[in-house]
Amino acid sequence: MRAAPTILHLDMDAFYAAVEQAAKPSLRGKPVVVGGLGPRGVVATASYEARRFGVHSAMPTAQARRLAPNAAYLVPRFLLYRSISEQVMELLGRLSPLVEPLSLDEAFVDLEAGGAAHDAATARAAGERLRRDIYTTTGLPGSVGLAGSKMLAKIASEQAKPDGLTLIVPGTERELLGPLPVRTLPGVGPATGEHLRRAGMTTVAELAEAGEDELVRLLGRAHGAALYRMALGHDDRPVVAERDAKSVSVEDTFDVDLHDRVRVRLEVERLADRCVQRLRAAGRSGRTVVLKVRRYDFSTLTRSETLRGPTDDPGVVREAAARLLDTVDTTGGVRLLGVGVSGLADFTQEDLFAQAAAERSAAGAAPVPGPGAPEPAGADVPGTDAPGGAGPVGPRGARAEEPAERRWPAGHDVRHSAYGPGWVQGSGIGLVTVRFEQPGSPPGRVRTFRVDDPELTPSEPLPLVPGPGRAVTGS
């Protein structure tokens, strides 16, 4: 535990939904739900306006629609979210070399390591400056918690929401933690929380009063001892700088179970292409190809194949994934498919490309682009439940005809030759409805077109408009 609140936790408020509200003027102040929109879709983020109706992350989208039928339901735009996250992480890096990202919208910062703070006053000043900088750079709000440990800093940022700053003065931890529910502590999930409730412990103060021996008896040596220390406010975990990713993977959940073996294979090949695209974007290669199959009965099978060396060749990964699929029984239907690459490296094993090219040549197949070659057009069209989902891809990477709803995902950017930039409000029965507006503009007008209108095309996201200077509040 530190004597000064020099560990900062940043949590961007309702990040995906806040980005969509900032990008779409007509949605500001309105309930917005971002996630999968199909029958099996799940909410990724709900705006605070949507949360008032009871909508929350990880909730089935169908349930969210019943609670908030008039909310805007949008498919995620992960490329935009990542670009904004990079801007935020760059601001954190100016405060300290020790930044520990937890997700696109959340991170710990060791202010002391960067010389940004050494006491409560300088820590508060650094937190307020960070919130101002994030807002003036992105136009988005963020909540900041400051404390002498990671656990307390995260609790503080939760108390600061939305759009605030909370500082926990060292020495006040027990008083603060006492009345909080046990689920507040890291590592206390639903099962552990219920176990403790049955033992008569529902608050952190009751955990501390129970003592270490009782918690060890209930939860085991490691978990019980750690929980007792946290109940007393002790947490000496350091802020750890970003670690290298151990794997890159993509997966899709399908609205209807797939029964056609040919369709399953095409989906695996498409996922392999997307996985390599992400691998290359990260400047990495990998040696082990992993296939994940969740069947109709929710049983999940994982198969892997380790190559002779690391690769980022889409043909090599595609062929390995297809071989793995041959070992899996898909009788009865497939609910989810995933392809991943692990054993990452910063180089490639060139003989694998020659091997793949020779095999394709022998089979009379068209060559697959090597490292650095462009991917087929439209290789990353978001789908229903997972980022980057799309319709089936043919054996050589050619995309098959897709349903209109897939081509025009709700919330995604478009451009019309006459009306300019806009975004898709919805599509179906051969029509697509577009609202023509952009970040910083007044709310725009809505127009409807045929899905095959040649003047309407998908577009890259426009940058958000930076926010003006503002005063920040905190406690």
C-alpha cells in the first residue's frame, strides 16, 4: 500500500455507446445500445440513457429490445473504437511509462513512476488534467479513480461515474470499504458471493470481522487469505506495463445453426483470412493455428496444429484450419466457429509460403497473396455477434453474395454521391435507411434507398470532433 494516491484508474464511460453518440448528433442524449443485433446477439455497451431502462452489457439483445424498444441498436465499429483508444492510451503514456491497459477503454497508470504525482494534491491535478486532455482530444468523457492501490483506484473510478474524479485518501480505506457489498472486491464473482451470503457475509466489513481463518475455511488457503487482505484494504499488486499478446483470434456466432458441411468450411476459411488480417495489422506472425467449434448442444471443441515455423500467410492458415475442421464432427449443427493463431513472433518462416504455393499449384488453385499483399476487398465487414463477421467466403477468398442486411449494418458509415456522409439506421426488404449527418453537424435528415443504389457506398468512419475546453469536477 502506498502512502499517497498515486495509482490512477481510467474508465471511459459507456465507451462504445459514447463514441456512437459523439459521432451521430441525432443520438446525443438518447438511449443507444451497441452489440450483436441477431437473435443470439449480446449487448456490448449501453449508454446511460439506455441503462435507465435496465439494459446492461452482456444482456441478450432480444431482452434489451423488450426493455428499451425505442433505443438505437447499432453494430460495433471496432476500427473506430481502437483508433480512439490509441489516442487515449497515448495521453496516459505521457503521464507515466507504466500503463497497464485492461481493455480499449480502461487502464491503470502508475503516476509515481512517471513523476506525475507524489502526493494527494499532485495526483488530483494529474487526474484532472488527464480528463481535460481526453475531452479536448476526443470529445468523450472519462472517469478517474486515484488511490494507493489498484483495487481502490478501480473502486474510486466506479464511484466517480459518470464523468467524474474520485480520490481515496490513504488511511480511509477501511471506512470506505466497510459498507460495500462483497462483490466489489476483485475475485468475488456470483458463485463466491452466494457462498459468502449463505455464510452470513454480504459486506466487506463482515468479511474483515470474520477473520482470515474463517475465510480460509470457506474458500481455501489462497483465495481466503487474499480476500481477507483485500477486505482490510491491502493490495500490493504493481501496475504492469502492457504485455505482448499471446494470440490473435476471431470468432462468429451464427443466428441459425450451420448444418451444411460446405458452408461450415467456407466460414472457417473466411475466419482464417480475418485472423491473418489482424495478425498482419499487429505486425506479427504465429506458429500454431487453433480452431474452435461450438456445436448445437453447446459442447465446445478446440483443435490445434503447430507449423514448422511462424507464418502470416493466409493460405497457410486457411489450409491448416481446414485440416483441423476435418477432425471435427459437425453433425447436428454448428453454433459458433473461431480461428486463432498463437506462438506469436516478429518474423515469418519463408519456406512455409513456398510449401503452400507448391501445394496450391499442384491442386491448380489460384495463388494466395503473400505477406504484405492486400486482402480481398470487403474482407472485414462486421457481422451479427462478433467484430468483423460477414457472409461466406469462397475457397479462394472471393466473397459470396450476402443478404442486404449484412451489407448495410446498422450504425455503420456510408456516403451518397449527392447527400454526402451518413450512417445506416436500418435495412431490410431490399431497402436501406440512412441518416445524413456527421460528427459536429446538426442532427441530419433521413432518406431511404434501394440496397443496390449505385450512388450509396460504404465509407470509413469520420474522426470525432474534439471537445472544447471545460472545467472538470471530482471528489
